[in-house]
Amino acid sequence: MKMKLGTCTLAVSLLLSFVACSTRIDKAEAPRPNIVVVMCDDLGYADVGFNGSTDIKTPALDQLANEGMKFTSAYVIHPFCGPSRAGLMVGRYPHKIGAQFNLPPNSETIGKGIDLNEKYISSVLQDAGYYTGAIGKWHLGSVEAFHPNNRGFDEYYGFLGGGHKYFPEEYRVIYEKQKKAGKKVIFEYLLPLERNGKEVQETEYITDALSREAVQFVKEGAKKDDPFFLYLAYNAPHVPLEAKEEDMALFADIKDQDRRTYAGMVYAVDRGVKQLVDALKQTGEYDNTLIVFLSDNGGKVSKGANNYPLKEGKGSTHEGGYRVPMFFHWPDQLQKGQVFEHPILAIDFYPTFAKLAGASIPENKKLDGLDIWDDIKAGENPHDDDMIYCLRHRVGYTDVGVRLNEWKALKVNQEPWKLFNIVEDMSEDLDLSDTHPEILKALVIEAEQWSQTHQQPHWFHDKATGIDWRDDNMPQFEKTFQLD
Ligand code: CA
């Protein structure tokens, strides 16, 4: 009896030591990664070398893209800034939380921001021990409750509104003059930058300033025991088009002034990414850092951008509005030179990052995205048979894009619904609604059901839009989803 007990105890303790040992091995083999999201603002699909740009040079980004996994069907969740960023942070369609419009400029005057019940991915990672930083454009609420430091970011450097002028020597003069004159609300593009709620006197070209801060954050993060999460949101190449002479000089061949300035702005981001990569290498963090690069929406074609071969751009539910340049780079986990053609969504980041970080998502947290990690590693479609939506309200009507596998239904400018095979026809040239009416009908019915999950907007980007919305009795979805 005694002997038997002893054997059993031995077996149990062997088992326990094996479990402990294998846990240690697992941990040693797959330490949690640093996660760095580099987001550009209004960068066109074809405005980076890795997506075929021939005039704009982006050597640092191209190297990362070519040594990682490039996505050719990466979608953000809205074709303009605020809702796209909200979607990324909360992992849901912004329409479901009333965030389908941009916050107005100087949103501190209305005191609104993204629903505080929606836990950000940054908070999830922070709770898991990550050192978290946001740098650059915020656009998710400017008063204290919505401030990055209260939404899961240990560190914040940047500006809280929807954009900013780029040269401190220019914007500071205007700001000081208006302040002296007693102007109460000074346009947010002119305001001083801030660090963790405290005003700073920035002296560098804004893109360079954000890159400098990113490098500093990486150096600080590398000293910590836990990994770090950096959300680096450049405002470039969003308007105003303002580039450094030395960057524009590299693009003397570009005749169009807007395009040349835009090229200089994109190149400044590329220089910054090079510095970021150097910092990751110097601190020994490079191999175990997942770098995600993307744009928050399509490029603005009237302001120097190029979304070729996609149709239209920022604001549109054509592909050019919300299909963006994107890559993942992580030497320890992703093989070089992969091109992933299945769709992935910016709302997939939330559950995917949480999984990679070993972080727990609150049980009641609603998510529209998926953990895509295993699928992208296996080369399989994470969104097989999933509906992928893009919906943008205009004055009195609504534009919609709905993708299911190879099919995309499109509604723009109050014209009849169209249907495209988006795999064979990514430029949306050939309308197949007459030949496949049953497919179109199925997609439109699904989209209408999805629209029933939306909330009324919690704000509008200006007063006139709100008045129009009420006057037109929007959203009027029965009109949107009517098939003739
Ligand atoms: Ca944008």
C-alpha cells in the first residue's frame, strides 16, 4: 500500500514537473511579441513601392514588406479617418457604437468621444502587462475621459484632433497671434502638441517629431520586462500638403506640385520607419516585434494620392476608399516574401493581437473581427463566407460596399446596385448585376439585416450635417437597400 502510494506520488510529481517543464519550454520558444502599428493617414494603395509605386520611393517600407507578409486585400472598416480608427481600437464596426462620422474639429467643444463602455485593444494589452504608447494623431475624443492616457496608453505624444499643420515655425506664429487676440477656440491643426496631457513646444517637422518619439518609446520599452505595444499614427500624407524641401528634392521628376509634395511627405514617413527599425535592431527587439503597417483609408486623389488599380479613393465605398496598403513583419514568426491575397480587416487586429499577447478579452466584449493568425500562417482565407461591409452616409442617402468571397455588391450616388467579381475585377469595371441577380439580391438582403444593428450617430463632423441628417429623416435604409 505504502509502495503503491509512493509510485503514484512519484508519477504525479513526474507529471507535474513535465507540465512545468513544458510550460517553460513553450514560453522560451514563443515569448510574447512587441506589437508596433504604423498607420499613415490617407495614404493611397499605390503610393508605396511595395504596391507598385514607380514615382514615390519607400525603401524602408518596401524592405519590411518584402521580408514579411504583404496583404493585397486588406480592408479598413470605413473610408475615412475617425470611424476607421475607432473600428481598429474597439474591434467593431463604428456604426454599431454611433461613431460613423468624424468627430468635429475641436471636439472638446462638444465633449464627445468613443463610447467608454468599449474597451480598446490598448487597454486589453495594458492589462496583460504591455507597456503601451500612442504617438501622433488621435481623433477619438479630445476631452479627458477619451484621452489616450485614459484609453489604455501609458504614454501619449501628439495631437488629439483630426490633423495638424507640419511646420512648427509656421503654425506657432498663427496660434500665438490668435491666442493674443483672445480667440477662444483655435483650430486644432494649429494647437501645440502635447505629452501625456501637458503642452510641449515642438520644434521639428511633425513627421520627424513623431518618428523621434517612436524611437524613444522603443528604447524605453526595451528596458521593461514585459513587451510593448506602440500605435504610431502619422498624420502624413493627410492635408495640408507640407513637405520638407530636402524630401521634395528627391522627387524633382514629378511635375505635379501636389504629387511632389505628397511624395516628400510619404518619404518622410519612410525615413522615420527606417529610424524605428534601427532602434528595434539596436535594442535587440527587432526579431520578436510584429510590425503592422497600413493606411487608415484610401488616398485622396484630388490631393496627390494614387490608388491604382482601385477605383476612386478616400470616402468612397469603391475599393479605393477602404482597401489599403498593408503588411505584417515579424522575423521570428513570418517567413519572408509572402503575399496574402485573401481579405483581412483592421477589426481583426483586436482579437489577433490579444491572442498573440496572451491577453484576455472581457467576456462581454462584442467583436466583429476574427483572430486571423493561424489562417494567415497557413495561407487560408480567414473570412471564407464572411460578409465584409463598408457603409458611408452622404447627405440624404448612403453608399455601401458588401463583399462575400469573390463577390462585391456596390451602391453609390443613389444609382442602382451593381455587382462585381472583386477577385477577377479589382478595379470594379464590369457590372455583373444582370447576369447574377440572385447573388446581388442575397448580398443586399444580408447588408440590410446588418444595418439593423446600427445606432444613430452620436455626433456629426459639423452642425450642418446633423441638421441635414434630421431633415432627411436618415438613415432611410429602406431606400438604400431597395433593389429595382
Ligand atoms: Ca484618413
